[in-house]
Amino acid sequence: MGRSGSGLVWRMVVALGLWAVAVLPLSAGEEEQAPSLDVPYVPTHQKAVDEMLKLANVATGDYVIDLGCGDGRIVVTAAKKYKVRGLGVDLDPKRLRESKRNAEKAGVTDLVEFRKEDVMITDVSKANVVTLFLLEDVNVRLRPKLLCDLKPGSRVVSNTFTMRDWQPEKTLNNRFAYGKKIYFWTIPAKAGGTWTWQTKLSDKEVPGCLKLQQEFQAVKGTVSCPDAADAPIAEASLNGTDLRFTAAFRVGSDQVTVAYHGTVDGDAIRGTQEWRGGACAGSYPWTVARKPVDLAGKWQLRAPEQAEWNGTLHVRREAAGLKAAFVRDAEPDKELPLPGLYVWGASVRFEVPSGGWSPLAFRGTFGPDAAEGTVAPEGEEKQTPWTAKRLATSG
């Protein structure tokens, strides 16, 4: 990675006496130049390494990728202790040479690989576990890539640094970690959108509909069924592909609570629904389908209370996935790339840069031709509405 020049980096450098990030040419005759780095090299204490791998529940068959691997001790430890394959990437040739020597000493060269590469372009799609000891701003830049490219259920562990408003599922206090904490996340399935199903109750088929909104692993929404008002879901959780929630209905004179539990697999959910109370109490299959929404195209966006951000959202489908850009009506010749694009089915979040201030975070739900949601500067609680409609394409 290229050196960011952030104050935090240099404070760490000064405090630790680490000069590996300095961009200085080597003396004449040297074969390579010291790389320009975003993050100074600080080795992870071995006891913190052990706890990171334990927290990630590394097991036989996993593939571990360490982004910014330093001397390689995380993937080497994973290979030696758990017999799993691993990849370490770094831009510093000196660190990579150390990594290879450490793998040789541990006798795991057949299980691990080390590569000189920018972590922002590393293919992480084969990983079950990704480990990090970077900086918070680097973690945040990696967020869209991790959420898009990793399989649901994959695990991410970070020494010391968070993902900001992507809340960790677990936080471990560890005195050997640099900041005394280790954070853990599971990549969630893309569950946002409208899901429908039929349940056979007694002698009739009863339709059901779940409208689910998602942001990272947090889900909320409503369930509807005939002859009952829409019910907000409660006790909702999305852990990888495992989705659980309950909903309470009044059916006639009966108060009914239904506990739903299923596995999200693309545009299908398969599981069970447990009806409690009423004449239909019992357990029934829960087989659910979602009609996918294609976001690719141009969307005219209107935000009445943020009118200066009215404009056009352009979503392009590329080999690496969806890419987005935004053009404000006030600056029609200036296209703003949006690296912070997150898509969870029909639930979408995109972040629009705002001239040095916190980016505007747009959250919402997309349908085939229209979208709606709320917007606020990242980190602020007050949300204001926005809507969008798909623009017709020429030709």
C-alpha cells in the first residue's frame, strides 16, 4: 500500500521508533528501494496471534489470508498448529524474505505462500479467514471488498483496529494485542429484499411475505400474512447464512407468535417456522424465494432535505462486481467514484464524498424501478429521506 501520511501513522512511528515507513532511497548498489507503506511494521505478539486464530475458529479445510503479513507469523502459525493452507501479502520485500524463512523453519512451506502485493487488489475470494493488523482507515477502505468478495460465513479478525460502524460480533480483551483488543466479524449473507412463501396450514395454503432491510449483519423488517396486520420482526439475527427472527400476529381471537429459522442461499431460504398459540400451533417447513433486483443502470436521486445532493447514481456491472459513481445536478461534469458501495440483496448503502467532511451515507431499499431510504453524514444519527427512480437507457 502507498503511505497515507496520516497523523496516526506517524505518531505510531515516533512512539515505537519504527522507521520502516520512511520513503528513503537505499544506498548505491542496493537492488531494491524501501517501499512506501500505509502502515508501519509492528509484529503481532505470538500470544495475540494464537488468540486471533482461536477466535476465528480456524479448522481443517480453512484457507487463511493475512493482509499485511509482516514476518508471516499468522499464516505460519495457522499452518503449523491447524494444518491449514494460507497466504500472506505485503509490499515490503524484507518482510517477505523473513516470512519465507519463518515458513522454512516451521516446516510448512508446502502449506503457505507469500506474495508482494497491495492488499487492496488481493483476491480474497478463496479465504475462509482473513486476518488484519492494519489501521482503522485502511480497514474501512477494505470493508466493501471483504463484504463483496468473501463467502458468507467467512471470518475476519483484526488486531486492535475496528471497522468503525461495522460493529464486531465479538471483542476480546487481550493484553498482548497492540491496543489490548481483538475484534471479530462474520461475513453476512445478502438477505435484504422481499421474500415470499406459502405455508400449508390445515387444509389451505397461507401466503407469507417478509420485507427485510439489512446493513452489515443487522436486519430489521416486517412479516405479513392474510387477515393480520403487518408485524415487525423481533429477536432478529443474521450470523453468516443463519437467519432467525420472530413475529407476533393476532389471528382472529388468537395471539400467535411464529419463530422463523432458515439458511440463506442466494435467492432462497430453507428452514422451519414454529407456530406457537392458536389452532395451527406446530412446526412447518419454511421455503422462501426472493426475486432478485438488478441495480445496474442510472438512477435519478432526490433528497428533499439535502437538495444540494440531488443527482444521478450510475451503477455499472464489471468483472469485479458492481461499481458506482455519483454526479450531482449542481456539478454535471464532475463524476464522483463511490468506493463505499455495499449491496445486500435489495438493501444498499453507498457513501458519497462531501469535500473533506464525513461522507454522506445513503441507506435504502431498491426495487426494479424505484428506491427509497435515508441519508446522513457518516456517524450521525439524524436521518433524512431520499428517493430514486430508474432512468430509461437509450438504445
